[in-house]
Amino acid sequence: MTPDRPISDLFTQHRPLRSLEFFPPKDDAGVEALRQTATALKRIAPDFVSVTYGAGGSTRERTAQVCEFLRRDFGFTVMPHLTCVGHSRAELGEMADRIHAGGFRNIMTLRGDPPKGQTEFVPYKDGLRYANDLVALLKAKHADFCLGVGGYPETHPEAPSPAADLENLKRKVDAGAAFVTTQMFFDNDLFYRFVDRCRATGIKIPIVPGIMPVLTLKQIQRFTAMVGTSLPPQLVKRLEAAGDNHEAMEAVGLDWALTQIRDLLARGTPGYHLYIMNRAKGALALAAGLAA
Ligand SMILES: Cc1cc2nc3c(=O)[nH]c(=O)nc-3n(C[C@H](O)[C@H](O)[C@H](O)COP(=O)(O)OP(=O)(O)OC[C@H]3O[C@@H](n4cnc5c(N)ncnc54)[C@H](O)[C@@H]3O)c2cc1C
């Protein structure tokens, strides 16, 4: 099979990119459901899809399995995520070789969150401490890897200051990252200010906004509390007005996401990355809304 194109090439096409993020299901039923989601999503021809990497256990093997079939059976350009959690340098090097041998050329390169039950990130024995170390390791192994890294418009929760967080993002860029995908945010002004601050720090690579269409108020409050993203009061008010009606809440979430994406693309943002929670409906509705 021919190796994937580096995603960095896609940014030079001067049209907005659409990418979608999957997570590895826990069981075979979940894998089957994901296949159905992928079948539905083929219609909107995403420029690439990515598959997250868990903190441990069998979902890690599923990341590789899902990446393989999304590439082989659906023809997607697939970007596996990889984290430093629970791996020694030697293991990460072997994984880099396996990913490369599989024809993948794009990796979302992350430190990772601490496994369940742990609050602080502790590097694995002979492992890596920060994502910039993993960027350097992967590039040293295979110079033709095209690496994405995470960026935080509202600052990573562990960073001592926004300025320190940006310096750390710059370390990832200097180590060889090709593009940044951001944590979810719901207020575009936060993204625009982040991009301005990145540019002022000398970060010149594409910065792709991460957008999550809200499904329910409870779920998004839980997610945002975990990752340090703020929820605009106006969005919360609209979601509260939907009461217990899940469909109405989802419609509010889609409308909010559509408004965000329209504004981002109108301002020349290089594309958008959708956190789709393994569901096709939102991505399809947004694609239709944008085409209208
Ligand atoms: C687009 C995207 C995709 C994600 N996918 C996954 C996934 O698949 N699996 C998963 O487990 N998690 C995922 N995450 C979550 C991510 O792992 C967490 O946010 C994690 O806490 C930080 O990862 P990072 O790669 O940004 O870390 P880093 O860039 O290493 O930063 C972590 C913290 O350390 C600080 N720091 C960084 N470098 C240095 C340095 N050299 N010296 C001092 N301080 C430093 C930073 O400011 C930050 O506070 C994703 C996040 C994003 C934005």
C-alpha cells in the first residue's frame, strides 16, 4: 500500500480542511458501530481522520486495529494518536517503526493524560516527560513523519502561566511539529487571541481549531471541567432551556458549532477538526449546514 500523504501537504491546497476524531471502542460491538459511522461519514470525504490513544489496556490495541481498517476499508488518510503514557523510549521507538511500516505518515503526538486514578503525570521508567520529547524521538526515527501536536487556547491546566504554555508549545514546534490542533473551545475570540499570541511567539505552523458539537449539558460540563475549557453563559442558557429534551439540546449544540465554524472559516482559519464522539450525525449535519 502506498504510504499516506503528509497532512502538511494538504494545508497548501488553500481550501479549508475537515478532519474528524474517533476514539477506540471498548468491545467488538463498538467496533461494528464505528464501522457504520465510518460508512456514513465517507459521504462527506473528510481530509483525514484521527484515532485517539488511551491511557492503557486493550483500547490501545484497538487504536491500531481501528486505524488499519479505516485506512484499508474506507480509504481515509488516518492519523493515529500516540502518547508518552506507560511506554519506555525503546517501546515508543518500536511503535514508531510499526506505524511507519504500516504506511502511516501522520501522528498526533501527545504527552497524554495520567491513567485513571492518578492525578499527576509521572513519566514511565525510561520514558518521556513531555510531548516535545516524543516529537523529537519520532522525527529522529523517521524524518518523513508529519506530526500534529495539541494546543490550548485557554492554557493547559497544568501550565504555570499562558506564556509558559506557549513557550512549551514552541518547543514542540522547534522539535519538528508540522501543525497544531487545539483543545475544544466554544468562544472563537479565545482561539483568535491564542493564534495571535502563537504568532507573536514565533509559532508559524497551521493552527487547526478543535470543535466539539455539544450533545448534552451534563456531558459537556463534565468534559470541559476535565480539560479546563470554559462554557459561554449564553450556550449554557440555551442548553438549559432545552430541559431534558436530548434532541433539542443536540440541535442547540449543532447550531452553536455551525456558527463557530462559519465564523472561523470566514476569518481564514485553515480548517476545522471535529470531536465527533464516534457519531456521524453531527458531522453530517454540519457539512450540510456549511454547504447550504
Ligand atoms: C488535539 C488533541 C488530541 C488529544 N488526544 C489525546 C489522546 O489521544 N490520548 C490522550 O491520552 N490524551 C489526548 N489529549 C489530551 C492530552 O494528552 C492532554 O491535554 C495532556 O494533559 C497534555 O498533552 P500535551 O501533548 O499537550 O502535553 P505537553 O505538550 O507535554 O504539555 C503538558 C504540560 O506540560 C507543560 N510542558 C510541556 N513541555 C514542557 C517542558 N519542556 N518543560 C516544562 N513544562 C512543559 C505544558 O505547558 C503543559 O502544561 C489530546 C489533546 C488534544 C489537544
